[in-house]
Amino acid sequence: MGDRSVPATEPVEAMQAAASPRAQAPPPSTFWQRTFAALHHRNYRLWFQGQLVSMVGTWMQVTAQGFLVFQLTHSTAYWVTSALPPAFRRFCSCCLAA
């Protein structure tokens, strides 16, 4: 039969080693590797690229809107307020209209 009084510790130690984060991958060593470590994941790269394209489009829209406002009004005051957030823009338009 066998001696059942001595428990087997090898499977438990193997499970603990596999579950610990240190056993899976060492942490990145340099500053740049730590900074851009998330870019190793495909989904994050796709999200990041989408956000980059979206932000560039937003910047282009704000720039074109400011240019259009200035061309139509020839007023730097309206040009400046066109680039402000909408809530602050409403406040400024009340002040400029008076």
C-alpha cells in the first residue's frame, strides 16, 4: 500500500509557483519598457491608435472652427471664445452680447 502519513508537497509548490506573478514574467527593467509596457497587448494598441486618430480629428475641427469664426466675424474675441469649452462659451457670449 504505501505510507499515507507523509503528504506530497510537490504539486502544491508547483501550483504556488505557477500562481505567483513573479513566476510568469519578470518586470520590465528600463524606464521606457515600463512606460510602454501596455503596448505589448494588441487590444490596447488598437484602442490607443483609435484615440490618436480621434484626437487629431478633434484638433483639426477646433482649428477649422476658430478659423471660420474669425473669417466670418473678424473679431478676435469671438475667435478666442470659439475654442473654449461649451459651458464657458455660453457665459462669454452673454458678456460679449451686452
